[in-house]
Amino acid sequence: MSTAIEPEPVAPRTGPVVRAVRLVLGAAGSAGIGWGVAGAWDDPFLTERVGLAEWLIGGLLLHDAVFAVVVFAVGATAMRLRRGPAPWVRRTVLGGLAVGVAGTLIALPALLRPLPTQNPSVLPLDYGRGLAIVWAAVWVGVGVVLVVRGRRSK
């Protein structure tokens, strides 16, 4: 059991200012996504627009239906455990899991692309090894945070 004092849960903030900030951030995010899609769609070098649409929709579905569900399910299960590490340890590990999954999503197009390509300069690196390095860096970072915070709480 940890001797660290956990803060009391805080109710989510609501009110007109919070709603306005959420609305502005949501609008900015939606505008950015729309601008990016429109720019890609109008690109004269893009010849497979249907493939782009399939990839964007597939990525969204893969994220929302698989990766997000797995991360949230693991997080909910881990945080509801009565025994085990302190909640701050579980939150740190879950944060590492979320960062690793995000890195995997970013690397997925390069990992799934069939090789060899017609142009040898396209995807010239070992992206599987790169992803393994990202995961290793994430877990080393998680370990450092756990050790530093564990020492501070003693």
C-alpha cells in the first residue's frame, strides 16, 4: 500500500465559461480536421481519393472501435481493483499504455504498407523496430516516473 495521500475526486467543472472553452476548442479541432481533409482531397498528386476516404474512415473506426475500447476497458478494470498497486501507479501505467497505443496508430500505415514498393526511397526504414523502440522508450519513461514518485512518497 502506498503512503502517498491521494487527492479527493473533484466533480467535473461546468458552467458557461467551461462550455464556451469546450465549444471553441471543439470548433477549432473540427476546423483543423476539415482543413486537413480538404487540403488532401484537393492535392493534384492524389489520384486515389476513394482510397484516402477508406483509409480515413477505417482509421477512425479502428481507433474508436478497437484501440480506444481496449485502453478504456483496461483502464476501468485497473482502477476498480481493490488490491494491487496504488491508484497513482495504475494511472501512470495506463498513461504509458495510452501513449504507446497512440504511437502504434501513427506507425500503423508504414507497418501495413506492402513491401517492396516501386520506389525504394519510400518507407526505407525498419518501422517495426522503430515502433519497438518507441514502446521501450515509453515504458522506460513510465519506470522513471514510478521510481521518482515512489521515492518522493517515502
